[in-house]
Amino acid sequence: MIDLYTWSTPNGRKVSIALEELGLDYNVHAIDITKDEQFDSAFLKIAPNNRIPAIVDTDNGLTLMESGAILMYLAEKTGKLMSGEFEPRWRTVEWLMWQMGGPGPMLGQAHHFIKFNPGVSDYAEQRYLNEGKRLYGVLDKRLEGRDFVAGDYSMADIAVWPWIARFEWQTIDLNEFPRVRDWYMRIVERPAVQKGYVVPNPQEIPLPA
Ligand SMILES: N[C@@H](CCC(=O)N[C@@H](CS)C(=O)NCC(=O)O)C(=O)O
């Protein structure tokens, strides 16, 4: 059994979607980051960086923070969503790390400035919008001739997809990136994605115009 500490954000959804895809049993503990619950001392014992998501695997007592590490752990635990073969395995790690270092922090800043603090800094809004569009362009190119980011559907897609699901907050038009749009829609159709998306709170999956 996995205890999942999460909130309705892209990083949280990566893990709930992965758990749904893998069919693992899990208990949801909602950590309301709008009420600073990520700073509660009980949560800090599991996630010393005071960010969601985090898990505890009650099968073996392992606590883990950092969504990328959690996805890799769940893949290793189940032998699924990250190939055991040399090249596809490292492609999956490569694009998972791309998400952790690129779309995660950069689009997170786009949300901060463009969605939540418009007008505070035109420079920052432009910087993170431009960087966001550059990253969408990289993903679009990567998806040329491919259905998924790293071969078969994998933890790399699960890591990136919830960030693209915030395209409206980022003021990015998915239709400008047709391969990303098609990939996004391919993943929207997956029942596990629809189930994982609404953990811990129900919300509609945004769809492109
Ligand atoms: N690198 C971390 C980032 C986690 C993160 O930034 N989580 C956000 C929600 S998406 C959070 O907990 N924010 C709370 C805060 O900013 O205090 C991961 O991928 O798990």
C-alpha cells in the first residue's frame, strides 16, 4: 500500500496518474498548500523540502519526496512504465529529467507571474512565457514521428503531461504545437489519467479549442 501526500497540482498529479496506471492501492492524504499544510511538522518528516508530492510505501517503510524520484521508484517496484532495455530506459530517464529541470520549474514560474501575479513584472512574465514556448517547441520536435516521448507510453509522458495540462494558465495556445496537442489528447483519453487527474480534488481536464 502506498500513502500519497498530494494536492491538485502538476507535480501531485504525476504520482496519482502513475499509481492509477500501475493499478497500485493507495491512500490519499490531501496536503492543502493554499493553507500552508506543507509546513506541518508531521509532513516535514516525510518531505523535508516542504513540497508535495511525497509517498510512504507501507510495504517496506520507504519515504520519498520529489516526483521524479517517486516515478522512478514506482517503475522499479512494478517493472512497468520504464523499460528494462538499455536505450528506451535511458531515453525515459532523459526526458523525465528534462521535465524536472525544464518544464517543471520554468512553467511553475510562468504560473506564478502570468496567472497569479500579472502586472508585477513584465520582464518575468515575458521571460517565463518565452522559455515555456521554447520548451513546448522542444517537445513538439521530439514528438515528430513518435506517439510518446520516449518510445512506449512511460513515466516520461506521465511527468510532462500534467504541466502541459496547464496550458491555459501559461497563456500558451496548444494549436501552435500540433504534435504536442495530439500527444496531449492521446493521453487525455486514458482512463487512468482521468482518474489520477482528480486526486485529491475534482477538476475538469482542460481541452484545447
Ligand atoms: N521538484 C519537486 C517540486 C515540488 C513542488 O514544487 N510542489 C509544489 C506543488 S506543484 C508545492 O508543494 N508547493 C508548495 C509551496 O510552494 O510551498 C517535485 O517535482 O516533486
